[in-house]
Amino acid sequence: MASGRSGDGIVTAPDGTGRQVKVVTSDDVVAYLKAHPDFFTKHAELAGELGLASAMQGPGVIDMQQAILRRLRSEIDRLKSERTEIIANSKQNQIVQNRVQAAVISIIQAASFEKMIHVVTHELPELLDVDFITLAIEATPDAPKKAASVRGVYVLGPGAIDAAMGAEKHARLRSNITGEEAFFGEISRFVQSDVLLRLRVSTGSPDGVMCFGSRNPEAFGPDMATELLFFLAKVLENTIRAWLDLPE
């Protein structure tokens, strides 16, 4: 029995059930492939089964097999590049973590308060691969500002930290700058990027700041991750408080 056909591509199935089914035309296939350009990428095995040409057959004929292979190679290259970047970042993060751990151990193992200050300002730069690390503390409003007697430690005027970092800000990271003498003293002319970390040792004492400086103008910047630096600052806060027997 011949199947019936309507003008919109609907035919009656020749199984006597009277079911109507849509005939899939070549136009339908073309439309589907245009809407799903990655079809043969996801079903690459069909290229061989369908006998797609591996070379140009004539003007305007697309070498689909080669196009699929190029796309697959491009995807593989992208994945390899991402994997390499992830591995490199993981190794760098591990290096930074190891350096911070070594710095923390050096701080808490210092035999005296003076030795701890020396460790921070003279030994941590090498441990952390930073050019300069200094400490600065604000003078109290009722005490005159005077130079600190320890190298690498500076005394600031009241409110200087808020003025430099912003009120209640815990960190400031900058690139491509000229270092500030208030925080770096005579070495400020060498500082081209820096980090300031606020130190709140005790509610009864003025704020301080841990300063990192680099000759590299791009070593520090606003997009830099700060979790490990904050951790280091917290360790230093607690260690200073313990040495000076100050309340939290």
C-alpha cells in the first residue's frame, strides 16, 4: 500500500496504522548541522563511516575530516596549555607557602623581642624573596614623634596609617610607585612596588604596619592574593603582643 503524502512533508506510515510521520529532508539535515557545528567533533567516528572526503573534491567542497582534526588538535592544545598553567601555578603557590611557613617559624623561634624585630627586618626579606621589609608604628598623640633606635623600624605621626591606607583598611598593595620615606626611610628611593599590612597588636596601643618593598615595579599590585600575607601579619601581631605582655 502506498503511503499518503501531504504538502508539509508529513506522510502516512505504510504499516496500516494510519500514523503520520515527518519526512526528514536534506534541507532539514543541513539546517541541523548549521545549528550544531560541533556535531562531527562530538561524533568524529562518523567521519570515517560516512566516507567524508579527506581532501578537496572540487571547488567549494569542504574537507570535513581535516576541519574536524584541526578542531580536535586545537582543543587538545588548549587543554595542554591549561594543564601546564595549573601545574605552574600550583608549584608557585607551594613555593610561597613554604617561604611563609619558614618566616613564621623564624618569628616565633626568636629568643628575644629585639631578635624578633631583627628577624623581620633583616632575615625575612631573604626567606620571602622580597627586597625590603620594614616596620612602622604610630606615635601616640600625647608623645612626641621621634626616630626609632632600631634599623628598619620607623615612627609615624598619629593618623599616618589611615592617611596612607584608608580608615579601617587592612592592606594596601601598589605597583609602579615611588616608595614613601615614612615607611621605608633611606631605602624608599629603591622601592617601586609595595605592600602595607596593618598591625593591630593591642587595643591599648597604636597601630603599626608591616611594609614590603620591591625594586620590581610589578612585584606587588592590587590583584595580588593576600591570604598568606594576612596570616603572616597575624602571627607577627600575636608574637609582639606576647613579648610585650599586652592585652588583646
